[in-house]
Amino acid sequence: MEEKQRSSFSGRLGFVLAAAGSAVGLGNLWRFPYLAAKYGAGTFLIVYVILSITFGFTLLVTEIAIGRKTGLSCIQAYKKLDKRFSFLGWIASAVPMIIVPYYCVIGGWVIKYFAGYLSGAGSKISSDSEGYFNNFITVSESGIASNPMFWFVIFVVLTALVVLFGVEKGIEKVSKIMMPVLVVLSIIIAGFSLSVEGGLDGLKYYLIPDFSNFSINTILGALGQLFYSMSLAMGIMITYGSYMKKDVDLEKSVRQIEFFDTGIAFIAGAMIIPAVYAFNGGDPEKINAGPGLMFITLPKVFETMPLGNFVGALFFVLVLFAALTSSISLLETVVSIFQDKFGWGRKVTTIIVSLGVIALGTLSCYGYGPFANVKLLGMQFLDFFDFISNSIIMPIVAFLTCILIGYVTGPEIISEEVCISSPFRRKKLHKIMIKVIAPLLLLAILISQILSYFGLITI
């Protein structure tokens, strides 16, 4: 029987774990360690934490409060706040629709590697990790197990199954299992990382601030990482906020989401930096970002560890859980948008949206193989979708949200919603951030990303 009234999380724990699961994704694991290593490690950590409890808090509490106040997903939510800003809901809704297909493609890569380590093929993967990865994504080998489309579809199906079961029985239940396991696995792998020769020197490098590396790029790097990591300006937190009960302490929930996201990012650094630092002979410059770190560098590092195949399997199941909790929130957001707009049932909507994800994701899946010669703005499909969503649309959505709340509805609309469940302790901080500081920082993110794309600066 289809749902006739809006779903909800059972309570604060379910909401926090689901929202934290959305925030904790691939960005924490393959970009945070790289940026920390690049910008003086401990220095970067200090900047990141300060931004998390100010800038991150402001945007997070704003989006969740919008969702809970309106009880709607982003298209309808912005319209309900002010009809003149209904266009913003449409722009925001485009973000998860663009991201979820290519994110699921990367999720498929993770399943492929997990299956490889599980079958004992760790040595094969690490012996020519660059060739192994390139052959896979370019579809250079025959056989269904060598085809990225196969693994991509598996990941989409896993994501869709959770969303099919709904908010409480699907998303909440899975998050309550995956998030604690993810934390435990992170700590175990960090232990293995520190056990390698030179690992403790890597940990010292990671934890001790080096202010000689501090620059404006340190702030921009931390700012961008935090913004993308917390699932902001994607409609996700508005959607999850719409499932939040009125008696749940909203501000406390946001603090706990911040703690989870920052904590996992910190552990990811401890998990990756010491081992890679030791493997590269103490050269932090060789700690790269993105797929190169996860699928090329780390398999080489695992091979040097005792029980390397086991550690590799543990690592990729951890990455799989992180990717799944984020993809679930992305797909749920899109499903919620279509449900609110067309009044469809959850099962029908999930199936239709999932088929759309597979269709659009095929471009990214084969973008390095059969479609390699087709480029947008000089980029492969996956890179283009990532750039246009993360670097352009999301900062614009967040900036306009600040304008809407700061100057059109007034920040009181947020503080009143927060105060339904508890006193708003950071009310003054929220007001000054939403009206002045956050918009300026969001413009800095947008401008720096565009300049970075044109090669004028490096972040």
C-alpha cells in the first residue's frame, strides 16, 4: 500500500544518523586527506573545524529548518516560503538529479574493487594499479565483470531497494546499521595505517600544525570541502528536514551531524595520510586526490601492509557504506521531489527515477570508454556533471538561499522553527552569518572554483 501521508524519522537518532550518512561520503575519504596534506595538516584541521561550527552550522540549520517548517521537498518548499523564489527550488532540485547518476557510477567502481579484494585479487590490483583502474573505466577488457555498467547497475539497485522501503523502514534502519559500522571500520583501518613503518611519523605530520603552509587557499580549500561534504544546497537537508518531527531538538541534531561529518573526515585523514606518507618516503606532495588516491595509490599501500588483502577489503566495504548512505539521500531527494510534484506513490516513483538514473548514468559510465571522444567544456561526462553541479549550481543555490532567508523572509523564520523544539543558542551567530558572512564566503567558493577551472589558481 502506497504512503498517503508524509513519512518521518522515528526520532532524533534516526534523523541524525541518516543526515550524517548523507554528509559522510566519498568527499570525506578522497578529498579531505589530500587537502589536509596539502595545507599543513593540523593547520587545515583548525580552519576546517572553525568553519564547520560557523559557516557549516548556519547553512545546515537553515536548510533543515526550511524542510521541517514547510514539510515539503525543495521545489515546493522554496515556493511556500516566497513565490518569487520558486525558481530556486527548481535550480536546487537539479543538483541531486545531476549528481546521483555519476555518483552511482563511482559507487559501482567501489563495488568492483571490494569484490576484487574479497576474492583475493589484491596483489593483482596493486601490481599495476594504474593499468587495472584505467582498463576498467575505459572498458578495455571483455567480460561482464570487467564492464563498469554491470557494477553501476548493481549499485543503483542497492540504493533503490533502501529507498523503496521508505524513510523509517529503509533509510533510517540502514543508516542505524551502516553508520556505526563505518565508524568502527575507520578506526580499525586507521590502526593498520599507523602500524606500518613510518606511520607514526605520518601521524605527526597530520596532527601538528604547519603554519608556513597557511594561505588564502587553505581557507578556500577548507571552505569548499566543508560545503560539498555536508550535503548542502542539494535539497537533501530540506528533504530530510521535512521528515523531522517537531519535537526533535533541531539545533542539537545539527551539532551531532557536524560532529559525525568532521569526525569521519578526521579519521579518514588518520586512515590514509600516515600510510601514504610512509609509502612515499615522507613526501606529502604525493598524496593525491580523487579516484587516483582511492583506486591507484591506496592499493599499492595495502600491498605493503601485513594482511594487505584483508585491509583492502575492509577499506572498500567502508567506502561502499559511505557511498551508499550518500547515494540513498540523493535518490530519496529526487524521489521526494517527484512525489510532491506529481503525487505519485513511493514504489512507482522510485522505479521510474532509478531507470532515469541508469539512463543518464550511462553517459558517465562509458565516458572514459566508448564515449571518450565526446566532451563538454573540454571535460568527460562525469567530470562535467561534477563541475557544473558542485562548482557552479550549488554555490549559487546556497547564496540565493542566504538572500531569501537573510533579506526576504528574515532570519526569524528559521529561529522560530528551531525554537519549537529548544532554545536557539546560536541565534545571533546564525543571523550575522546568514545575512553577511555566509553570502561572501559562498561567492568566494563560486569565484575560486571558476578561476580554478580556467587554471588561474590551484585549490
